[in-house]
Amino acid sequence: MTAFDFSISGQHYLFDVQSFAHTILAAGGDSYSYALRDRTTQGVIDDVALGTSELGVVMLTSATEAALDEAFTEAGLTFHELAASAPLVALPSSHPLVNAKKLSLEQLADYPYVYFDQGEGAPIAFYEEALSDVPRAKKVACTDRASLTELIMAINGYTVTSGILVGITDGSALTTIPLETDVVLHLGYVSADNRDLSVMGERFVTHLARSLDYYANK
């Protein structure tokens, strides 16, 4: 098995990719071995608990934080919040509702909802999208970030996101619109209680905090 110099796991975000890239570029070196892993929520927990990854980038909501904090504690992990934001609806530019100033889930009821699959039997609190517990007639699950964007565009669907998911490279493909809800998103990372972050880990967190602050308050 490869021994990585630095590795992280995360739910399906782009801001952690950017932060990871900044971190390893700044480190330089003639040789190195790094790893960036997109995981389900349980996968992130397992990676960090086992030491496969040094830390994991995750999102909690005001509705799921109690259940997730319990899961983190059981795994010997602690969540560190770096930013908070309001949920947004991500739509393709071709969507009939793309010019709305604000949207409700009732207005979106006739359109396909695209979300990240968390695996069979995953608790609803482990889902990456806010308001995942709301029943929907049309649902499409996927496991890949690029596939989610392509599906939304191809079927005139939508997802519920922090907006940061589409804030970096997918911005030209998807539009985000405020969602009518009181739910708040809490963005940050989990680390193992029995391990201190490495120098690379600390640098990554610094980059991540700056990225989240910029995009969450843009």
C-alpha cells in the first residue's frame, strides 16, 4: 500500500480541491505522493478515523448537526466549522425557473432532483444536500461531481447546495438561486482526536478557511 505524504477525504466539493492544489503546489519538492479522495459521508468518517486521510471536509446543516456530531464522536473525530452559508438551488441556464429571485421546494416539485448517493442504508443526516428529508417524486442519484452537473444540465434538474459546489469551475454551467428555508449550512472539516495535524494539514486548513470565507460571503 502506498504511504502518502499528505492525503485528505471530502464530500463532493470543489473548494477542497482548490485548497488541496494550493497546498501541494506551495510545498513543491522533486518527489512526493499525495491523495485527494471524494467519499460518501461515511467514507470520510472512516478514512479519517483509520488515518487513511489526515482530515475530512464535510458539511453539516442545522437539521443534521446533532446526528453527525454523534457519529463523529463515536469515531473519535471532532468537527471544526470554518464558514456558514444559506442553501442555494443550482439550476442550468436553460431551466424555466432560472430567472427567479428566490425559490421554494414547492416550485421545484415537478423537476428532477439530482443528489449524491450515500450508499444503501445511509442515515438521512449523512446526505450532502440540505433538506434531503423532503419527499420528492423525481430523484436521480449519482456518485460523481461532474456527473451531477451534467445530469442537471441534461434533464433540466436541480440540486440543493452551498453554492460553493458550483462556485469555482462549474459557474458557467449552473446558476444558483436562494432557497426559501431557515436551514443553515455549516462547512468545515473533521480531524482525529488522537492525532495533531501535520504542517501540510495546517496549511490546507488555512487555504480552506480562506476559500470558504471568500465563496460563502461572495
